[in-house]
Amino acid sequence: MALLGATGSIGRQTLDVLRREPDSFELVSIAGGTRLAELAEVAREFGVRRVGVARPEDFLAAREILGDGVEVVVGGDGLGELARDADVVVNAVVGFAGLPVTINALEAGRTLALANKESFIAAAPLVARVRDTPGALVLPIDSEHCAIYQCLADSTRSGHPDVRRLLLTASGGPFRGWSRERLATVTRADALQHPTWSMGPKITIDSSTLMNKGLEVLEASALFGVDVGRINVVVHPQSVVHSMVEYVDGSVIAQLSLPDMRLPIAFCLGRPVRFDHAWGAIDFTTALSLTFEPPDLAAFPAIPLAYAAARRGGAAPAWLSAANEVAVAAFLHDAIGWTDIVPIVAAVMDQYDDVHLESVEALVAQDAAARRRATDLIARDR
Ligand code: NAD
Ligand code: MG
């Protein structure tokens, strides 16, 4: 197994699953960004032989800290190499930087356990081609998609004609029910507090704007081959129902569990076997309320923006995700306010001209173009 993005929230929770299943997997490679000491600790604990670091300037320091017998690879090319060389590849990198992992793992016919939604959405037309490689399989770690995957078990026909809609649940984030006026007062600390999940900073901010749910609509459409017109978002504050599938006969199948990402991670790694560890159990012996409500699309325009990008296709989802990455990073650096994030993404999308995505190189160029637009807008407004 290769675990790329080993030092992040999903990465560390994947290591937790491996610690409980020491005989099921051999961790042959890991990669991370810049936290070399943490990578070295993981490498020592699991006997990892190849380690990827993000920046060329860290190469020598990484070799020094990892010692003899561990090969060091660098950057996106390094990630791609590691993704080709394991049977099971976990893509736990954040953002567009995860692209080489997804493309190379599928091209090499590997099982890809996917957390990295950003590059998957951006590259959807290219991913569709490499998914046909013999042996290639995508298993979704994202909890909603892992739920839908399980709820679709009996729906095996391409395009799922027996399904009326996919119902993606959303916690609603920390600002559920807030008016637009109150949202104008949000601080960085407020946005970094998620009510039900503990995650990396980028996805935590995305969950506060509901851009995460918008990205997940695109992710579900690409994963399951279902048009976004058949995907609905349902706010469910308890985060116990992880998503649902409504069949054409009116029957709705849901997957429930306590909110703990180790469960979908373990599901992907164990499949078709279910590991005999409960990551917490729902207590049905005491009163339990599960509630559902529609999202407030006026207060959270990220969702309609994502639907619009899905309908345009081509590089529009790549632009949406790239502009969002730039805006979220600016917010995390206190360069813009919380209420600026989604309008910046919307303004970048206004500048998008339809492009058909033919190659990874074209996608990388489109990603860069959208980032430039977002960076310019932020600089201009300051
Ligand atoms: P995180 O910020 O905690 O971790 C990101 C990881 O990526 C780190 O190991 C970091 O070192 C690595 N990384 C970043 N840039 C890199 C680069 N250029 N090269 C190599 N490694 C790089 O993020 P996270 O919360 O673990 O999220 C990871 C992905 O999983 C995101 O796409 C997110 O949307 C998705 N996801 C996360 C959760 C969650 O609960 N955290 C749930 C569902 C989906
Ligand atoms: Mg999710």
C-alpha cells in the first residue's frame, strides 16, 4: 500500500486503521508536504522504503533524516511514481497537488482509495479515460460517497437507471441557520470550528462555506456517472446518515454510523471484507433524533455555483476548485474575509470561457489560469 498525504488528517487516520490491521497491509511508500520529522517517524514505525516530499529543496534534509535504505522522491513526479508502485494507493493529499496520484494509480491499474476530491473533480474527463484501465478501481473515502457506494450495491447497471436520485447529506457546517448579516461577522477561528468533524484546515473552511458540498456534488457525479440533475443536497446536522440513494420505486437506502473517517477508510481498505473494529456504535437504546432540512442556497451560494460548473463541464469544475483553493488560502492568511471567499470564486467563474479538456497538460494550464484570475482579483480588492 502507498499512503500519499500521510501527515494530514486523513493520512493519520489511515495509519490508525493500519495499526489495528498490522497483518493485512505492507506500507511500502508514503508522501507528504514539508513535515519531514513526522514523515520519518511514520517511515520508521512502518518500515517504509520510499518517501515522497513536496519540495526539491527538502531532498537532502529528507535523505539525512530518513537514513540509508529509504529512497526519497520529490514533487508531483515523485507522487506519480509512488502511485504506480503499490497495489492499493490512498490519495490523502489536499488540493490539485493530488492529481498525479489519481492519474498514475489508475493508469497503472491500481486500486485507488480516494480522499482527494479536488483533483478528481478537476480532471473528471481525463479520469474517465484512465478508469477503463484493466484492474483500475476507485473506492471513495469521502464519507458521503462511501455511503452512496454502499447504498448502490444492488444497482449494477451503468448510469444507474433504477436510481431516481442521490441524496448527499451535509452537516450544514458551523454557520447553519445564520443570516447573511451575521455571516458578515465570521472570523477565521469561527470558521475553523466544525460541529461534527475534525479535519484539515482547507476542507474545514470548505465545510463552513458549503463549497465542500458543492465539490462533493461534482465528485458524486463523476464517481457514479449520475448527472447532477439527479443529485440533491440535504442538510442533516447530526452527521449520522452519511448519504442516501432513492430508487425509482420510492425506496430510500441510507448508510448510518457515528461520524468517524476511520470507518470509510477501513471500508475502502478492507473491501470486500469488513474489519471487525467498530469505530463507535450508534446507541439506539436511548432517544435519538435525526433531522433533515433543505440547504439555504441564498446564504450559501457555493452550492448553486458548483451545479453551474457541473452543467458547463470541460474545465469549469477545475476553475471552480482552483479559484476556491486560492480564496481559501487567502482567507487562512487573513488576506480576505469569510464573505469574500465564494464571491471571488464566482467572479473567476464569470471569466471562464468553455474549454474542452484533452490532456493533463491542458488541465494544468487551466488550473494555473484560474489561479492567476483569483490571485489578481484578491490583489485588486485589497
Ligand atoms: P490535511 O491538510 O490535513 O492533509 C493534507 C496532506 O497532504 C498532508 O499530508 C500534506 O503534507 C499533504 N500535501 C499537501 N500538499 C502536498 C504536495 N504538494 N505534495 C505532497 N503532499 C502534499 O488535509 P485532509 O483534511 O487530510 O484532507 C485531504 C483530502 O481529503 C482533501 O482533498 C479533503 O477534501 C479530503 N477529505 C478529508 C476529510 C477529512 O475528514 N479530513 C474528509 C473527506 C475528504
Ligand atoms: Mg465528505
